[in-house]
Amino acid sequence: MSTFKIDGAKFASLEELKASLWEIYKDKMSKEEFEKYVKDNTVESA
């Protein structure tokens, strides 16, 4: 089962990562910028 890591945090799914981090980043960037940030900075590991 894959896990997803970003900013030192590990999540079981990409959806969980986005849902959790959007609450932190929503005041700092647009939804489009957030999606790009996640795409560019998430590491998937087995």
C-alpha cells in the first residue's frame, strides 16, 4: 500500500493529504496553486 509524503507529513491517501493540508494552505494560496504545490511536492512511496 502506498503512502504519500509532503512537508514531513505522511498520509495514507492523496485525498487525505489534500483534505488535511488544504485547511492549512487555503488562506495562503488559491485552490489551483495548492493543487500545483501538492503535485510538485508530494512523494509517493510503497
